[in-house]
Amino acid sequence: PRRRCGCRPGHRRRARRLTSTPRCADRSPQRIGTPVAAAELYMANELYPVAILIDELKNEDIQLRLNSIRRLSTIAVALGPQRSRDELIPFLNESIDDEDEVLLALAEELGNFVEYVGGPAYARVLLMPLETLAAVEETVVRDKAVESLNKVAEQLAPEHLLHDFVALIRRLAQGDWFTSRISACGLFAVAYARLPAATKAEMRTAFAQLSRDDTPMVRRAASANLGKLAVVVYKAGEAAAFKEDLLPLFRALSADEQDSVRLLAVENCVRVGQLLSVAENEATVLPIIRMVSNDRSWRVRYVVGEHFCELVSAVGEEAIKLDMLPTFVRMLRDQEAEVRTAAAFKVTGFSQMLSRDNVLEHILPCVRELANDSAQPVRAALASVIMGLAPLVCKDATIEHLLPLFLQLLRDEFPEVRLNVISTMHSINDVIGVELLSQSLLPAITQLAEDRQWRVRLAIIDNVPLLAKQLGVQFFEERLSAMSLAWLKDCVYTIRQSAIENIRQIVEAFGVEWATGSLLPEVLATHTSTNYLYRLTALSAVTSLARIVGEEVLCSRLLPLVITMASDPVPNVRFNVAKTLQAILGLLPPRVVEGTVRPRLLELAADADADVRHFADQALLQCNA
């Protein structure tokens, strides 16, 4: 049965909306919900909006109740700390029988409510409604309530933490309903450091009981929070308690019958490994890493793959070579594609911890297999990191072993694989040199420049300036120029804009004099295109290049083109002419502005199209400024 309230186990409240009438026999009405209280609020003009918010707390419309809950701070400020403690909080606790969305908003608001009830000295009054929320059935509400309880606990006075918060943990941990025990698991770490020794021992015992609970979901919650508690206990200087009380729980949960509990042992290995020495990790953590990496559940092995580099950092070099390297190779060849994908993402990261010989002998054979894997996510994962292997194996091995794999992945049938390789291409420039790279990969790059997926074309564009700068003007003119100009007429707007930025970087690299003679005429020729979108590209190019070509080129080559386009038959082009003129006004000498630009803007200001007139007026205002 759904259990919503904290009155007694097994009790289920009747479904109804927020009201001041008590729903359980042992509840009594609160002042804030009575007609008299509401009337008093309405009589005071300054509190009229607050009265509306209070009424919305009881409204049938869920959206109105949500809005009111999210503005509880407004109500609390108007009522003041005393009335908030005495009336508002009990009223909210009485009203915890609502839609999950409303309860979630309430749990979130109460976590930031300490200042509205009078500060840390009175923060304990917030524990009552949050405890009720921490026991509801809906998981997201409980999680948010636990998060808010942790926020409140950090601000509690020591005496209130000991008497009120610890009592709350006891009640939740001993609750008949498993939901309360799940929430209790997340509250031990925040309170532990500020408790006396006897209470700390009690808390460790209570946590151990939850770790052995009959309900798998409770054990899962205990495993999820074991690492946090272990860190707190160890940093409190209680290494003996950590080893005697928590390490046995760590081992037991790592061997739990439920894979949902065992997979959390991986994250606990990371946390515990950060606390212990290398020798202690090899004795305590390493056996568990071996066990979970060979787990019968692929989900557990998948999590091992995700955290593999973090796990490796906890053990010594000898253990990496003897234990972790064979384990990683086994995961790269796992029968489940999800596990191979997780491990493939870690190929470069783990290889950085190995010697060059180990990478060549053990990792590269697996990389060849992954490059031909039947699962596309595996190849995509490898493609995103394979370039990082080049600096680790040096130039000769890169040319012999990795370059063929780069070319193979560049020709993969899936665009994500191609995109991942292109996006990391810069990683091997320093290893094999751009010249060799261009000779080997340029045919594939030229082919990908016309790829059907625009994101692949975009990644190629991003790498062209680097190739051009390092290979020189002649190479650009012969091999890359036509490709760069073709992108200016791409059907995708983002590609055209990136192509303009590409051209700007090329002009900066090779100089304005060279660009004026060979590149600019081709770029600006798009203004005669029959497609108005490509004519707009010419205007965007003028705006981008205006700041780097100098005043002479701007006035003699770029400005006349813009002035000519002011008579374009398409209104979108004309108002972009006005925007372009406005953008370059500050770069033009005053005589040109008055003699050439202003007359054309005045013509546009009288245009039949409203948008053209608007942007022309904006440009004229800047002329007059």
C-alpha cells in the first residue's frame, strides 16, 4: 500500500487537496489554515499578496499549489520567523499528502529555509516535515528530502544535532517501511564528525545493520553512501574504526547477491583507495577489483570500465603490470559491446600509465580489433581517443600501426566515428608532422569535405587553418583553396559561417596582400549568386574581414560591393546591407561615411520594407552619433 504520512505504519491518507482540516485523528488544525487567520491577512493590505499565496497552497489546481510552494520564502518573510516556526511549518507538515511534483518542490524549498525560521538556532523545526518527506514512496521526493536534510544538518547547533538529528536517523533507520531506511543511509556522513564517541559507535552499528538489511534497495542505498561515510570516519582520525567496522561492510557489499549493489562497489573502491596506502590497497582493494572485473553481470563490468583509470591509480606499478593490464585487455575483448565501449574510452588514459613496450605488445593488438568491431559505439569510442596513443608510441610506430587505423576510421560508414577521428586530428601533428599527415590523410579529408553529415564537414573546416598555416601558401592554393571556397556555398548556415571564419584565419596567416590578389575576389564573388542566401554570405565575409584588411582594401574592394548590394531585390539582403554598413562605420574615414554610406542609408530608410527601414534607421543613428 502507498504510505504517504508518518502517523503510523500501514496508514494511508485519503486522496484530497491541501486544506487546514486535519486528516489524522492525532492531528490538530493550525492557525494559518483557519478562516480567522486568512481574514486577518486579507484585512492587512500589505499582506494581501501573501494571503493569496496561502490560499493557493490549498487550491485544487496543482500548478497554483506548485507556484505557491516555490514562493514559500515570500510567505515566510511576510509572516516573520516566529509565525513561520509556529504556524507555517506545522501547516506544511500537516499538508504533506499531495502530488509528487508538489512534494518534490516542497522538499527542495525546505532545504533553503533555515534563514526564514530564525537561523541555525531554530533550524530543527524543519526536521519534522523533511522527515515525513524522506519516508514517502516516490524516489525523487525522498532523494530531495535527504539532500535538504543534509543542508539543514550542516547548520544545526551541536546540541540539536545530537538530540534531534540523531533521533531522526534512528527513527528512519528503524522504520517498518523500507523507504525510510533507504533515506536513513544518506544521513550518517553529514552528522558523524560532530558527534561524541559513543554516538559515533552507535551510528556505525546502525549503518552496519542497514548494510545487512533484507531489502536489496536498502543495501544498495547503504553501498551508495558507504564511501562518503568512510571518508568522514577516516578523516576524523578513526583509522581503526574504519578498518574494523567499515572495511568488512565494503567487502560484504562487494559480494552481494544483487548486481545493483555490487556495481556500487566499484565507486567505493575508488573512494577507499584514495584513503589507504598503496600496500593497503593491494591487500584490500585489489582483490575486490579483480572480483568485480570478472563479475557475471555485464553492468558491473561496465562500471569497472568507466572507472578503470581511477581504480588503477590506487595500486602500485607492479600491480598495474601483473593484474590491471591483463584485466584491461580482457575488458577490451569482453563479449558485451557495452563493456568494450566503456573500456575503449580509457585506452589512452590507461596507456599513459604503461611503458611503451607494454602498449605496443598488449594494447595495440586490442586497438586493431576494436577498429574492426561490429558494434558502432565501440568504434566511435575508440575513434575519440585513438589519436592520443601517437605520442606514447612515437613516430615510427604511429606510422606503422596507427596511421592505417586512422584512415580506416576516417572511412567508417557511421558519421560519429568519422567525426571523432577528425576532431582529435591535431594530437598527432607533433608526432609525425603535418606534411606526412597531409599526404596520408588528405585524400580522406577531401572526401569528407563533402560528407553528407554537416557536423563532419564542420570538423574538417576547423582543421583546415592549422594545415594551411603549417604547409604554406602554395599547398593551400593547390589543395585546400577550392575546398574552402566551396564551403561558402554550403546548404547549411553553420558551415557557411565557419567557412567565413576559416577564410579570416587564412588571410591573417598569409597576409592581406596575398589575399587581395587571389582569395578575396573568389570569396566576394558569391554576391552575384542567384541564391540570396549565398549573397548574404558575401556580406558576412565583409563584416568578418573588415577589421583585418585595412582601410585601403576596405574602401576600395569591400565597401563598393556592399553599396552595390543595397539595390538587391530581396529585402533580407537589403536590411543585411544596412547591418553590415553599421558594423563597419567605425572603420571608415568620415569623408567616406558622409559621401558614400549616408546617402545609401537614407535611400534604405525610405525602403518599402519595414525591416529594411528599421535597420537603416539604426545605422543612421550611429552615423549621427
